[in-house]
Amino acid sequence: MPLVIAVDGPAASGKGTIARALARHFGLPHLDTGALYRAVALAALRAGVGLEDARALAPLAAALDLARLDDPALRDRAAAEAASRVSAVPEVRAALFRLQRAFAAQPRGAVLDGRDIGTVIAPDAPAKLFVTAAPEVRAGRRAAELRAAGLDVDDGEVLADILARDRRDSERAAAPLVRAADADLLDTTDLDIDAAVRRAIELVSARLGQSF
Ligand code: DC
């Protein structure tokens, strides 16, 4: 079985940074699956397609190019918000399912981070983390990131965005954000990024046993 590491969790929990660090540590390719939903959302916004219009969204999702996920606009607040909406459309999830499964099936293995990697995309992954942190802490981190990028942000608005996305991602019918029964919980509320990465490596190494 390829070595697949599934990293799930809510917005700004630190899962992306942790997943990248795990990929470096274990020498595996990494896929930020949130970027796929953001790319579909951005394509829809640019094409004037409705964010609930399953019939128009599905071909946009099917045409996505994994090599072109570096558009800075993917990181915008508008793209995040729209991504959370298109990700509730089952036809979009179905189109992206194939891409993610193919990435996970590489012979060497892979690290994928998202919301449903351990539950839907790679339920047999030998190592799964569910990364979380208190909403206020996640909002503080996201606000600091946005300020560092030169944006003028209001802490209250960032927290409201995070809570709205948590609610939408957790309450949708299609593959909601939920911890897999066999995922290790990593709460980063009181951890800085170095400590969180160290803990993630420990947890994954323990799951993989002596083979790595
Ligand atoms: O991780 P992120 O903030 O870049 O994700 C953007 C949105 O995409 C998020 O609000 C929910 C959705 N998403 C998803 O539904 N399933 C995934 N595996 C990854 C992201």
C-alpha cells in the first residue's frame, strides 16, 4: 500500500504548514486539496458561473490542472468564501475526487491535506491527523498572515469568516468536515508551528511503526 498521510482540519488550523513539513520529512509529494476547491471557485467567479450551479461547475472542476495551482488570487478571502460554497456541490466533489485519488495512488505515496482526506479520499491511509485549534487562535493566525501580506484586516471580521466557514464545511451533506475515527487529534491551540510540526512527525512516525 502506498504511504499516504491524510491531514484534515478546519480553516487556519495549521494543517497546510504541517502537511508540507510532513511531506519534506518523509520525502513525499504534497497536495493542498483546498487549492482545488479554491481554483474551481475562482474559475466560476471569473466565468460568471453561479456558485451553486452544479451543471456549470462540474466541467470547470473536471478541467482543473494540478500544475496550475499557484495563482495568488487563490489565497484571497473571496476565493476562500466561494470555495466553501462550491465544495458543498456533490458534482464538484465527484470531479475532484478522481484527481485526488490519482494523486494519492502514486507508488511512492503522498501527503494530502483538506477536510475529507481521511474519511473519503484515502480512508485506508496508514496515518491520519486531524489538526484543530480554538477559533479565536485560528482567526488570530489568519489575521496576522493577512497583515503580513499588506492587507488591512479587522480581527472580528476574520473570526466571523472562520466561524461561518466552519459551520458550512461541517454542516454540508456531502463529505462534511469530521474527524475520522482512526485519526490522531493534534490540537495546535497552545503550540507554535515548530512544536506542532514536531508533534505531527511523532504521531505519524508512531503510526507507521519501524518501517520509516
Ligand atoms: O483549506 P482551504 O481553506 O484552502 O479550503 C477551502 C475550502 O475548500 C474549504 O472551506 C472547504 C473546501 N474543502 C473541502 O471541502 N474539502 C477538502 N478536501 C478541502 C477543502
